Amino acid sequence: MTKFNKGDKLVCVPCGREVIIGCCGISDSAILCCGTPMKKKTETKTAKSRKR
């Protein structure tokens, strides 16, 4: 299973819904939306460079 950290952003690929992890614990479950597990949202290189 994927481990999540506080502040991680997850996105549902089919519908585009985004979720931010508020608190974490030990769990063997996945966060589901539209019947599929949500995936970690990755930032693009241009978005990272804008933060600086």
C-alpha cells in the first residue's frame, strides 16, 4: 500500500476530485473514489520553479 504523509494531495483520475491528507495513521486501506484508489498528485517542474 502507498504511505501518505500529512499534506499530501490525492487526485481521482476519472472525476478529478482532489483530497488533501489532514492527519495520518497506520492503515492497510486505500482511499477510494469512483470505485478506484486515488493517486498521489505530482507537481510539474514549472510549478516547483514558480514557488522559489
